[in-house]
Amino acid sequence: MIEKSQIVEVLEDYDMDDLAIATLASHTALHILKGAQEEGFKSIAVCVKGREVPYQRLRVVDEIIFVDHFAEMNNPEIQELLRERNALVVPHGSFVAYVGLDKIENEFMVPMIGNRRILRWESERDKERQLLEKAGIRMPKKIMDPRDIDRPVIVKFPGARGGRGYFITDSPEGFNQKVEAMIKRGWLSEEDVVNAHIEEYIAGTNFCLQYFYSPIFDEVELMGMDRRFESNIDGLTRIPAKDQIETNMEPSYVVTGNIQVAARESLLEQVYAMGDALKRAAEELVPPGLIGPFCIQTMCTENLEFVAFEISARMDGGTNVFMNGSPYSYLRWLEPMSSGRRLAREVKMALEKDEIEKLIT
Ligand code: AMP
């Protein structure tokens, strides 16, 4: 594990008057890079050749470092280029997926804004559950054995299939039938079935709550909210029930985009309480805890209770819905404030107070 002291050493060679903010050109890079520019930092994208168009056309990059594959961001020569440019790297979902947790933890010797140790905690389901339980945030009940299915459940499979092949059922028989059908179609292997994750299906409305913990102000800010736009489930639910049955289609939950939402105002107290609680739990379990952007993905039930089914302990994709600020970030800052810009603002404030070490690992 790369220790913070090693990263602080790297930072000692940096020119603090000429810092750059860098990220992998994917996921939430647009507002991370633009936010860096808005706050007066140079923005650097590590970009796969051929994928540079949006970053150039939207004028968010000051420099592009080209690679052939996303994973090359971890190559020693790319790391060196980043350090030469005094770059602070912003981790996001694609960075974690392509570079990989082991390499981020043990090889990526570039200062990162955020807690590099906590990335594993959002990626592994039991660790994620531990964090949420510690925070006292309600989660869907987990069902350990398919024979115990006694209510509507959603069945998820491991690996990077991102919502593909998830299914809903409400009995052990239903589980077996669906699994068999999917194995026949070649969508699942026997091994996947052993590793199936079964949890209570929460028929609520989706709120992905986007937060920002500021170590400089010691405050959790509500940055915005989104809900997921998912294929094919969002298409499937546009088909009337009788036709749905005829189509015989299986649902999938592949995120294709995000939609901005606002919650009933009376829910906001709960929203802040959850953000504060997760921040405290993370501080205890994975010090120094959450730094900067994080997200709690929830369903809100008809009893107006939030149930969290996932978290992001870094910039979440749903922040893309408020690149120009959300209703909440506007109220807090009275200017268009994306999560990317907020992160750059935090760096700026940390520099002024000579507290940059609070933000990086
Ligand atoms: P995940 O891969 O866990 O992010 O889930 C993908 C999508 O499946 C979510 O965005 C929700 O639409 C849906 N989903 C996941 N877990 C649940 C749950 N426990 N109850 C209802 N819907 C869920």
C-alpha cells in the first residue's frame, strides 16, 4: 500500500504555484477538467487516442496526454509525465475500473485527491455493507441462500457486467427457473450462480445523493441529486403490462445516462443526516475517511424512508447532471458549482491555508 508519507514526499518536489488537475478522459472528466480551469488550474486529460473529440470540442483540456489504452495511465512514463506537470489526479469510476484497485493502491505514485484506501470499500459488497451499517443507514435485506427467498428480490451477479443479467423474482422456484434459462442462453455460468448476490427489491424512487466532504471547512455539502436512466428497464416499462408479458423480454439495468432530480424538501433533513453519518463511519473504518465527492445511491420508499443499495466513495457519474450547478449547490455557493469545480475550489482553498496535505493520499 502506498503510504501518505510517500505521496507527501512526491508533493515536496511539486511547484505549488503551478499545480495541474489531471484525470482519465472518461466518466466525469468533462466537469472535473472544466472545474480545474474555472478555478485557475491547468487541466490535463490522459486520453485514449481517438477519444479526444468531446474534450477538445468542449474546450475543457489544456493538455492531453495520449495513451493507447486507459490502463496505461498507470505506466511509469505516464506517471512521470504527470508528476513533471505537478498534477493532482482526480479518481473516478473509469479510473478505478481500468487501472484497477491493486495498482492504484500499490503502484500509482502520483498524488490523488481523495482517500485511495477507501476505493476498495466501495468496490467490495461486504465492505460497502460494513460502512453503511456503521453509519446506521438502512440497506436492502440481504438473502444468503436462494432457498430463503420470501419476498421480491433483485439478483445481481459479480463482475463488470454493470446491471446486465440482473433479475427480479420472489421465490426459490422463480430463482431456479430464471437462472436455468439464463445459463441456457449462455448469459450466466454455474460459477456466477454460486456468487449471486440476492437482496430485497425496494420498489421506491431512485435518488442518487451527491455529496462533497470538505476537509477544509469540515462540512458535508449536498451537491445535487440524480436518478439513473437505465436500459432496457426504462424502455421495458413503457410497454403496457399485457404486451410486456408477450414480449418475454428480460430486464437489464445498464446505466445509459442520468437525470437531475430534486427531492421533496421535507426529505432533506434525512439526506444531510445520511451524508454526515457516512462521513463519520468512513473516518472510523478507513481513515482519513471520505475526502471530496461521494454518493449514496438510494431508493426512497412510500414511507419516505431512504434505503441505500450502493455508494461511491469518489466522484460518481451522476454528478454529470449538474455541470453548471444544481439547485442545492447554487444555494450553497450562489454561483454555478459542479462537483468538479468544487473539488478544484477545495484545492485552491487548501493552498491558501497551506493545508493541501489534508486532501491528498
Ligand atoms: P447496481 O448495479 O447495484 O448499481 O444496480 C443497478 C440498478 O438496479 C439500480 O440503479 C437500480 O435501478 C436497480 N437496483 C439495484 N438494487 C436494487 C434494490 N435493492 N431494489 C430495487 N432496485 C435496485
